[in-house]
Amino acid sequence: MTVCRSLCALGFLLQGAFYDSVAAAQDFPNRPLRIIVPLSAGAADTLSRSIGQKLTEATNQPVIVENRPGAGTTLGSDIVARATPDGYTLLMATFSHAVNATFYRKLPYDTLKSFAAVTLVASAPNVLEVHPSVPARTTKDLIELAKAQPGKLNFASAGNGSSSHLAGELFKMLSGVDIVHVPYKGAAPALADLLGGHVQMSFDPLPSSISNIKAGKLRALAVTTTHRTPSLTDVPTLSESGVPGYELNGWSGLLVPAATPASIVRRLHAEIVKVLNAPDVKNRFTGMAFEVVGNTPEEFQAFIRREVEKWGKVVRSANIAAD
């Protein structure tokens, strides 16, 4: 009888917790939400503000976007990891979120366990681009040039551990070239020096460079994804340009603290996917060279796990560490 009573009591507790969770989701949101962007102004910030504006219209609750840059995106990520797990604080995570799991010897949170995935918002390739003075019209030309002059060509990046850095390291590993990494404190100064011809090449995120490529200020040789991008259909992938197996996807996606109720995560997912499927949002993101995704929380969580494993191998192989 005692066991039976205990089981019944447990059943009522679980049933109560379930109904409380459902009720919370039905009432959600009833106050302002905030999206933490762990970077200064840029593509992730633009994506967040576009989503925030539409979410405000859909939920009748203000969505505040906060830029909290610092420590290679770990400062903003830690704010969300420590936030109350009620769905009101979200993180716009990027490629660096997965890299940092290995790049930093110690983090104040667990990359895979401290967050719950909501959805992968959008992805975009990086682009192998050179200054017009570089006598290379194709990736094969560039590889031949680099092998003829080992250690002479430089590639700019937004900093150690950035997607533009890891893209260059993966290129070195798969093509066997000796090119020199020149890290900058952010994407803007790296791009400025590339445009000025102070460095020869970069693996910049396409949204940052597409206007300069179309204006003829930079020459695009290849994109880093496994398929060509609709934004530059005449530019081949690195994999089809003599570097088989090459793949890097720049991405941005929304996370919440790990203990956020599943019903709240599902509600957030549903609202955000509606936003991403809105024609004006899709057109805006496509115009920025992004591909809209909007996958399930489970798919996004699995994607992050694969990214952590893949780039962890690159970080260790290239002996990359935080400054």
C-alpha cells in the first residue's frame, strides 16, 4: 500500500508538472524578451533585430536585443547560461560558439550541456577572396602560387578562433600550402587591410564581403560550403576547386538556458519559424547572402554537437589556443 501511495503521489506530481508546463507555454510570453548577441554590430546583430521586430508584432511583447561582446563571444554566452531558464533570455549563437568549446582551455559554461537549442536561424558560406593584385584567377592558381612561394602569402582573419581563421587553417591542412595567418581585432579592420592590399587574401563571411566582390574590389575564388551559393552562382565551391572534402558553414542560431521547459522551447521555435518563413524576412536575409534554415530543436542540437567535434579536431591539429 505504501509503495502504491508513493507511486500515485509521484504520478499526480508529474501530471501537475506537465499541466503547469503547458499552462506556462500558453501564457508565454507575458513580458519582454531579450536576445543576447555576443558580438558587436554585424550580421548576427542584424538577424537578431529583424527577428526581434517580427516577434514583437507576433507576441505583443517587446523584444530587446542586447549586444554583449567580449572574450570571443563567451561573455554573452555566459550571461544566457546563467539566466533564469524561463524562455525570456535567448542567445544568438554563431560559429564561434562551437569553436570555443576547444579553443578555450576552460569556459564558465558547458557548450553542449548549458544550453537548449531552439532553431538554426540561417547559414552562409565564407568566401576565399583575394586582392585584385594577386595573380590568381582560380583556387588552383592560388595553391600553385602559394606552393611556389611558401610563407609569402598572408591571409587576414577577424581574430584567433574566428570562422575566417578556422577556414584558413582548414584550407592549409587540406591543400598542403604554407600561408601566414594575420589576425585582426575584428572583421572590419581585417577587411580594410585586404581592400588596401596590405594582406593578399581572406576567408571572410560572405555577407561581409559580397558588396566588395560585386563592385570588383575583391576577387572571389571559391565559397566554403559544399554547394554553390545563390548569391554568387558563378563562384565554385572549394571542394570542386581542387580541395576535396572542404566544408565550412557560417551560421547563427538561437539558444536558451538548458533547463528551459520543453513546452516553452517548442513555443519559441514555432514563433521564430513563422518569422523566418515570412516573405519579407526571407527576402531580407537572402539579400544579405544568408540561407534561411529554421530547423527543429533536435536537429539544431545535433548540428552543434557535430560542429564542436569537427572544429575541435582542427583547433587541436593546428595547435590553436586563445591569446
